[in-house]
Amino acid sequence: MASTRQEIIEELKQLLEAEDVTAIKEQVEHLKTRFYSIEDVPVEEGAEEAAETAEAPAEDKTEEQFKALLVEYKSRRAEVTAAQNKELEDNLARKQAILDEMKSLVEGATADGVMANLQRMRELQAEWKKIGAVPVAQTQTIRKAYQQYQEQFYDLVKINIELRDLDFKKNLELKTLLCEAAEKLQNNENIVEASRMLQQLHDEWAEIGPVARELREELWERFKTASSIINKKHQAYFDELHRKEQDNLARKQAIIDQLKAINEPIINGEPMTAKQWEELTEKVMALQAEWRTVGFAPKKHNQSIYEAYRAECDRFFHTKTEFFHELRERRKLREQRHKEYLERQAAREQAREERRKQRTERIMAAGSSNLRKLRERLQQEIKTAENNILFFTGKSKTANKIVTDMQKKIEELKARLTEIEQQLENED
């Protein structure tokens, strides 16, 4: 089974290669439902930023192709239907002409002249059988008239009972075969096919002439009984089909209700964490997978139930996209503020270092009496700087440079401390 829109398009193209496009209506409707029920794959968190910056396609090319194929299908089907309707009307006109002539044969028949018309009646019957179907609205009417004129004509054939009996016998054999065929259809497990074949048997029954009057009711009851069994199975089949469709409708509505329950706190603005969003996403995707396993609902509900389902899915994923977009923006803002904070700290540290340097120079210029105080201050500054390194380490990527600068300054302070200690030793 096709799982993508492009595969459905290719499958529809193959269907359109059929000579009789009127025979593929159910398949085309099925493809149409499948085409518009295929879900878009939800965008993962890592791909959302790229999806936001990418330009949206001007139009859905696959949907455009699919709609073009549907237009072609409808156009061809309309042409075939128009040709079929014309053929049905032509058949109706031909059969009506036969009925008119049969009526004239019946109304103008006499005991002496009925035999002369018998051959013509048979010719009309043969011609009638060669003519195809007529519009459904007129089928029963002209069939009833045809049977009526046949029976009236043969009832008038009193002068040649043997010929009449011969026709009755032939018709009896043919109708008996139809009864047997109808009874065998009861064992056909494909009830739809059995029903279609039964209709063909009824059409053949209507085309066969009458049987002996004393056998008509009995023979018809046999044929009708066999037909009734198949018709009941056919009705039971569609009753079961409708029941399953109602069950599918209930299952789909239950899925929509679960999606609404997931969306309700989101719509009401309840705070959500990224982890909670991912957990809910798994639930939604599980419901989508379950939806795809459910069969068709009743035809009149299929579109509306799908639109309700699609709306709840779109609402969830749209809100999720907005959440993670805002989350990334807040994260960027925090990183920017932290970067600015570190830069300010670095500037302050540099200013303090400059002040310490100037102070050291002043102390050294003042004489050896201040060297010991300077040594203590340098030792304290080195200790403070080393403690600050622990604060900045691991804060962010931008802190690495500050840590490096501070380590460099510590080395400089230690070098100065070494010089001062050397000076103190020299003085001692």
C-alpha cells in the first residue's frame, strides 16, 4: 500500500490507464481519502530553527498533481457517462418501438391470424434480447410491459397449443437452470459478487418468456426463495459493514477527545517544561499511529471527523513550536546577559589589576619598609585571584578567556612576590 503522497499519485495514474474509468470510482475515492489523511512528520527540536528560517514552498506540488489527475478522471468519467447515457436512451427508444409493435400484434391478433404473427413475435423477442440496458428509471416499466405483451400474445395462441407448449417447455428449462444457479450462489462467500450475479440472473429471467400457467407460481417461488436468501446475506453484510464504520467513528472520536484533553491545559496557559513537552509529544504521536490503524467511518462523517482530528494535531504542534522558539530566545538572552556580566567583571578585574600595579610601584618607590606589607598584599591578592578562578570556571564558553587572563595575572603577581622576597633577603 502506498505510504506517501507521491506513491498515491503514481497509483492514481495507473488507475487512469483503465479503459472504463467508471469502474474505478471506489478506488479513486479511497486514494483521495488516503492522500489527504497522510500526516506531516513533526519537526524535532534540533530542526525547528532551520525550518523557521527556510522559505515555505510557493505551493504543494504533489497536491497540484493530484488535483490535476482528479480533474482528468472526472472529465473522462463524464465523457464515458455521457456516452453511456446516450446508449441507454437509444436502447430505450429501440425497446419502446418493439413494445409498440408487440402491442399492435396483441391488439390486432385473431384466431386465424395469430400464427402469422408468431414468427414476427419471436423476431421481436430475439431483437429485444440483443438490445442492451436502458435507464434505470424506465427498466421496470418497459420490462413489465414486455412481459405483459408476451403473456397476452401467447395466451392468444390457442390454435397451436403444441407450439405454445414447446415454448413453455423451453422457457421452463431455462428458468429451472436459473433457479439452480441462484441456489448455488448461496454458497458463494463473496456476498457482494453473489448479489451482482443474482441481479444478472434476474435480468435473464425477465428476458425469458412465460412457462405453463400451472407452473408459473411454483417456479417463481423457487427462484424468489433462493433470491431472498442471498438478499438477506447481502443486507446482513452491509449492516455489519455499517456497524464497523460506526465503531470506527467512535474510536476516532475517542482519539480526538484524548487530543483535546492534552491540548486543554496548554491552551489554558499552564506552565510546561521541555521534558513535559517531549512526553506529551510521544503521547500525541502514539495517538496518530493508532488513528492510522482505524478503518473508515461512515462516508458522511469521514471528512468532518478527519478535519477535527487534524485541527487538534495542528494546535498541539503549533503551540509546541512556539514554546521552543520562545525557549531558545530566552536562552539566547540569558547567555547574552551572562556574557555582558563576564565582560564587566573582566573590565573591573583589569581596572583593579592596574590599580594594584600602580600601588605596588608606589610602595616600591617608597622604600624597603613597605616591602613586607606589599608582600602580604600580593599574597592576599594571589589567594583572591585563585578563588575567583574557581567561580568563573565552567560558567560559560566566554569565561575561558577571563580565566586565562586571571591565571596570567596570578603568575605576574607571583613573579612580583618573588622579586619582593628577594629584595627582603638582600636587605636582611
